[in-house]
Amino acid sequence: MPTTPPPDGAARSAEELNAAIRALWIGPGGHPTLRLSEEQRAEYHQLLAELDRVERGDVTTAA
């Protein structure tokens, strides 16, 4: 389930980013995934970087 940034460059909230990160680690049937694919790993790192920017206040969430 790839996540994409919201349209118009709007920033996602920390809550949305955490939900997307959790979704990567939950496999079919709601069981934790032990390994991420290369694509999932890249998405995970992108989400972590985005979450870091949000937590540092480097972005503004859209109203």
C-alpha cells in the first residue's frame, strides 16, 4: 500500500505519517511483517524523513 504525499504539496500530520509507517509493518491479516521489500523500505525511509521534518517544525500543515 504505497502512500503518496497529499496533493498541492500539503504536509501530512505526524499522526498521518505514523499511521502510514504502521501500515507498512502490518502484513495481510493484521500480522506484523518481519521484512520489508526494497520498495517498502524506501517508502519507510521517506516517511521517516517526512515525519522528522514535521516534528522539527520544518513544514506547515495545510488548513
